[in-house]
Amino acid sequence: MEELFGGAAPYYARYRPGYGKAAIAFLARTLGADSQVLDLGCGPGTIAIPLARRVRAVLAVDPAEEMLAEGRRLAAGVPAVRWLRGDSTTLRALPPFDHVVMGRSFHWMDRAAVLAELDELLPPGGTVALLGPAGRPGEPWQPDAQPWQAIERRVCADFGLDIDAAAASFHATGEPHHDLLAASPFRRLESRTFARRLVWDVDGLVGLQLSYSYSSPAVLGDRLGAFVVAFREALLAGNPAGRWEQDLVTEVLIAGRTEPRPPARTRRSSTSW
């Protein structure tokens, strides 16, 4: 993750759109105000920080120290978040949690193995919640769905950046999250979608581009400056007004067990972590 996202944390924190107040409010109501929630693959706290204002506590875990440092900076004044370095292979070393949430991080994991382990670790009634862009089944990535993305593809191709390879990595097994969950212990699914319209300028789209794994500062290396100049020029050539609108639909997918099982580890005490 650090090799792919090196240097991306400030751009990720500033330019990646959040999930929206309505989606976070629904998530918090579903999990419960007294819950302690694991945000696995938290990045700079896109979910963890707003969620921590609505639940008892959030354990924010990420493998990249750069992302955690950005999250700690952004979470100043939000004491209900605890930041830890870790990933989906270190779940058993974490303090107990009531529920787990994941954003786009889930697609980087061995998803079936993670769900099987969470079945052992989550208490009865514990749920897995996924937040991400909504799409039609089998279409998790739509590279030309937004008005600037033809320009993005052209500039990335000029710099040898493979968007299609990044798209393929989104679901390495080719199996949508919904289908994978339906075959797991967490097969009781509830889905809600929340629509927003975003407005982007050139700075926003350049920053967004630098937050991606396939075009991060670490991947671009000494070509970073040239890429930024080329992308800015191409965006303005394609749209001199420098303004783009995006309809963004976020899905909150809540997955619970159909038959709750007893926990395999000691439950938390009445105090937070």
C-alpha cells in the first residue's frame, strides 16, 4: 500500500469525496450509538472521523503510516478515534470490536478470508458494513462515466499509467461484493443509496488524480511535475471553463449473519479502548 499510495495521503484527504452526511448518519444509526467500530483500511479517516462523532468509539486501522498521520491531523478534537497501524492480516491482534466498516479498502483484501475471520471475531449481532460508489451488478468500475475521464485516460496513457489494470484490481476475483457476501456467513444484506452532485475545478481533479494508486506521487516519481502540467493543460483544453459536475451515488451495504454465532474471544469491558 505504501508503495502504491506513497505521497498520496494529503491529496486523498483533501480531494477524495467523502461519503456524505446522510450516508454516515444512516451507518451510525444502523450500528448503534454505543458501538465500538473497526474501520479497516481507514486511509486518512474518511469514514472514521465523521462516524466517531456518532458512535462510542472508532478503531481506525491502516497499513500506511502516512495515511494514519494525515488522519490524526484531521481528527484533532475528535477523541473517540484510536489510530493503529495494521491490515486485514492482523485482525486477531486488535482490541475487540462490535462492527467493522470498510470503504474502498475491501477490494484490496482476500475478501473471503477476511469475512471468514470476521465471523469468528465479531460478536453476535456484529455486522460488516461496506461503503462505496454504487453501480450496476458486475460494473464496479466505469472509467468513462464522468465528463473528464476521457481526458484522464489519454494523459495517463501518455505517461504509461494503466487505468485498466487498476480497474481489474478492484475485483481481482471478478465477483461483486454483493455476491461474495451472499455466499458468506454475512448473507443478510441491506442496501441504501445516497445521491449527491459534486462540482470540480482543475485543482480538484488534479488532486483527485494524485490520490489514486495508479497515478500517485510514488508511482509517478520524477515525472510528477510533468504529469501535473500535462493533465492541467489537457483539462483546460477540453473544457476552458474549468468546471465539471459529477453525480455521485454512494451505497451503504450492511451485511449481518442469518444465524448469529457465539464470539470466539472475550468481549470488551464497559470502558472504551
